[in-house]
Amino acid sequence: MQFPGALSLMTLLVSFAIHTRAVYPPPNDYLMSDHVDWTNGYLSVYSANGKDAFRYGRDKNQPNSGTNRHRLMDGSGNQLFEVYSVSHIAQFPGRMNDREPLSETRSTRCLSSDHPLQANEGCLYDWEYNSMFRASEDQLARRRYKRQSRGFSASIWYFNFLDSSGNRQYYKFNKNQTNKGGRIYKTVRGKDDQLEGLLRGASTPPRLEGNPRNVDVFTLSINDGAPLPEMVMLMALVLIKSNDCWNDN
């Protein structure tokens, strides 16, 4: 008498499996060396065929002392956009997501990652990355990233941007507890989060043209139609923060 119910359950499971395979794992891969090396003045982002797809650059104390500029460029070095980093003291109540306004009263100067103690202290703070330096509450930046520190628990990243139609799109990155990988979701108020990408590392891929030493890599995998430049910037920011922070590996 329960056979029809079993069939219904089987149909549901098969449908779920098909739906899951459609988005997991995401099909488009981009890679960065897991070893941060600034010899060239930038970090390369490779496509799956080993070609330079993007470049990431960080300028410390720019445009003034205590603020860092983060630049995303195409594979030829032409700048696409930049964001400026500001840290927030995590021990105070902060913004849980980018829908809430930036509270300038809770911001503090970025601590230099050149000094181990200062770098570790900075890892306990929340961090803002805005596409406009000192963006005001009534003039939202075109792109905004935030790393929400949770002490010894895995941090959560949020980012949003204005799309070509002028609509703001919201995403979050749930970092793994034991490594810097995790899942990237598109978030829409009132709807379930939608998986759009993965960050994974460190793994050694097949030999790439731009990776002659075949070093371990940090990999971004995204769905078709996902916001590629914004996700590549997230990838670079997560890699750099993991490199700087003892509690973000």
C-alpha cells in the first residue's frame, strides 16, 4: 500500500539530484596561485586554459596613510575597477549585511599587514571595501564588499554592486571553518539563497601555460551568467586576507 508513496519519494529525489547537478559544481574555473608573490607587482588570475584572464593589484597606504587600494585589471593590465579597504572594530555591533548603511563612527584605520602583531589584530575586525573612497551613507558605492569577522568561527563575506540596469545585486560568501574555501550565494530578500560559485584551494591542477611550476592554486568556480569581475575580486580579497590572517586559513 505504500508503494506509490515510495515512487513519489524516488521521483522527488531524482528531481533534486538533477537540479543539484545543474548548478554543482559550477562549470567555469579561474585560478590564482595559492602562494602570494608580488614580484610582478600584481597577482595573476588564470582561466582554465592557463591564459591570463585578470590581474589583481594592491596599493598600500593609497590614497593616504591607513587606506589600501585594491585594483582589478584585465589580462592586459587595463583597470576595470578599484575598491578601498577600511576596517571596522568587530567587538561593536556592526552591519550584518550590505543592505544596512555604513557606520563611519565604528570605522578605524587599517592596521599594517607588514607587522605580524598588527596584522593579527586587524584579522579580528570587520573590513569594508568600497568603490568610492569614504563613501557616504546617502551616496552608495557602485561596488561594496564586507568581511564580517566572527572571532574563531569562519568569517562571512558580503558584496553587492549595481548591474548594467542600475539594480543592486547582493551576494554572500560562506567561508569554510577549516580553510579559505567556501560557497558563494546570490541573495534575494524573501527567496532562498542561490548557489552561484565555489572557492576551493589548495589543489594542484594540470600544468597550465601560465603556471610553469605547477604550484598549488586557489580556484573560483562559477555558474554561467554569474558576475565574473566582481567574483574574481572577491577571490583575490579572500586569498589576500587568508594570507595575512592567522584565523582565516
